[in-house]
Amino acid sequence: MGGRHVIRIRNLIFFMIAIAAVTAVWPENSGFIELAGSFMITSLCFIVLYLFIAHYCPEVLKITVKTIFLLSLILSFTVLTRIAVSYEQRNLLPFIPFALVAVIVRTFYDGRLAFFILLLTVSLSAFFVPEPFSFTFMHIITGIIAVFTLTNNYGRWKFFITALAVMLSYSFIHLSFSLLLYDKTPDFTADDLLIFAGNSLLILLCYPLIQLFESRFKFLSDATLLELADTNQPLLRKLADEAPGSFQHSLQVANLAEEAARSTGANPLLVRAGALYHDIGKISGPLYFIENQKSDLSPHDKLDPLTSAKMIINHVVSGITLAKNFKVPSQIIDFISTHHGTSVTYYFIRKFSEKFPLNPDKEKDFSYPGPKPFSKETAIVMMADAVEASSRSLEKQTEETISELVERIILLQEQSGQYSDVPFTFRDISDIKESFKRRLSTIYHGRIAYK
């Protein structure tokens, strides 16, 4: 709890620094009254930003470096606008690529946050420019179009499409204002088109910038997630070779979890990548897990329940170590550490209790180290992992038995407090369960029909 307070205080300090920086570059702050007015407007904008992030993207405020990233982006473009306006003899404003703000944020977050950051940046910058309405209208509309061109488009070439869309948008809006105010502004010229083309080409800076942001701010872009989810990645190939049953299980979990993520608004690419890596720790002892055993003989037959539990639990710790050795991003390692949360190995704790009295201290030896899932994405993978593994043990895989299984597994996890740190709604959990039932019924119906 103390750590959360420290992060919250740190974030508030950075928000105050951003407010002070924007107020400092505000034009015509010649007196106390003007300074107070600009400070109040700037403060209001950043307070609204804080509330928006806290409500819709709380994970940003949990990691200080991500807060710094967003504040720095807003501050950078605001200062650039102030500098451009100060050169009255040259019109440098058209060369500032405000659409880049939306593109960068959309690459790492959803379109909603990208649009809000763009709106705030343009609104603050509009106080510095001579024609604020046309400035705001042009950059807001263009930014929205840029966000839309990036939706569900994961290739590296997407930035070329976005750059073209931005150029056409700027040109169309400028031409519209020229026609609307024909008696006050010049016609649309070839020079205007060249300026907008140059501005749009700056969108292509996103490619090297995103790589820089990924390394410095520990982000994961959609393109990187696609690369990580490629089953030809060395670590996934190692899992397929040394623990083929666990690899097949991970593929099924990834399919289940990805579909559930789409139904709840979670990041499907992050969920898929996390699901593929969640069980890589089983490489260290594949035969201790039933999906990799080729006969009825099991190593656990010769072990006591406590030792068996430790061998099973150890795959989480081994997975984290292995992932770090292969330089897997921390966001993917989170799925490895949380996919069992703080749950217990029910089978082995039951076998132990049949022979010995069980006390709370001893129960800890049968529990996974955690932490619990802390995001929709990590929780969905936990659910999918448990449901997929349990579905294999069903004697009859019908719609009724699958539905009962899904309800029971998720209820047990919910009752044990595994979702206590996840921003789930009742609707989210209901949608996830329905997604699992639908997918599993399809899988097993196909297997029965085509035996």
C-alpha cells in the first residue's frame, strides 16, 4: 500500500511540473493576473487528464515512466507551438505534426486515450496561435482520421497509409476553409500541398520513434506483439520441442483468451502473446505435467504430495527465469508470474490432507507465489488456462458439461480472490464465460463429429 502512495505522489509531482512548464511558456504572461489565468486554465486541463486516465486507463498511473511519457509528449508539442509562433516572420506552424501525437499514443494504447491526449495538446497549443478555431479544427479532425487508420492495422507499413490519410485530410480541410473564407484567404496553392506533404511525411518518424520508446519506456507496440506471438520464436520453439503437450495447451489457451479479450475490450494481441509464453517454465521438467506424459506412469507416483506440489509450482519461477534469459519483455513475464495467482494445487493438497492434518502454515507450501492478476489481460489468461486444462478431463464434452465446468472454475477463482486487483465488471466476466463456452463447444463438437 505504501508503494502505491509513493507512486501516486510521484505522479502528482510530475503533473505539477507539467502545469508549471506550460504556464511558463504561455504568451503575454506580463502580470500576476495573466499568470494566474494561464495557470488556472493549464491546471484544469491537466486535472481533467488525470481524472480521465485514472478512470479509463488506470494502469498508466501505476507505472511512473508511462505517466512521464504522456506528459512529455503534451509538453513537447506545446513548447514547439510556442517556439513556432515566436517566429512571426516565418509560418512554421504547418510543419508541426500534431497528428503524430495521436499516432504515437495509439500505437501503445487504445484510440480513446490517443484522441484525448491529442485534444488536450491541441487545445493548449491553440491559446498560442493567431487563428485558434481553424487550427483546432484542422488538427483534431486530422488526428481522429490518423487514429482510425491505425485501428486493427498491425503491419509496419501502416504508417505510410496514415501519412497519406493525414496529407489528404490537411489538404481537404485547408481547401474547405479557403472556400469558406474566400474573400480573406488565398486559394489553395501547390506550396500548401507541399507543406502538408512534408508535415505528413514526419509521420514516418513514428517507426524509429516507436522503437526508441519501446526500449526507453518499456512499451510494446502491436507489431512487436505480433513478432513475439510468432511460434517460430526461439523460446516457443524450445517449448514445442521439449514440452510438446504444454505447447499445444498454450496454443489452445491463446485461442480461447484472444477471443475472450475481444469480447471485453482487452488487448487481444497482448493476451495472445502472454498466453503463448505463460507455461514456458514447464520446459525445466516437462514430464511432471500430464499433457507431456506419454504413458500412464507419472513421476509423481514416486513422490510425496508436498514434493510434487513444489515441482508443479516451480514452473512459474522457472518460467520467469527462462523468460528473462531470453530477454522476453516484462509485460509478457507478467503473464507467467500471474497465471496461477496465489491459488493452491488442489490435487496435491487434498492428497496430503488425507494422510496428515493440514494447518494454515502448511497450506502456504501448496500455494503459488503470485502475484494475482492485475489487469484484464492477465486475468483472462488465468481463466483460459484453468478452463482449457480442466476441459480435457471431462468424460463427456457436451454443451452442458462445458458450461458447468466454465461456471465452476471461474467461480472458484473469484471466491478465492484472484480477481480482486482486476477492474472487471459483472458484464466482463459474463462475456468471458460465454466466449469460453462458445469456443470450447465448437472445438469439442468438431472433434466428435469428425472422429
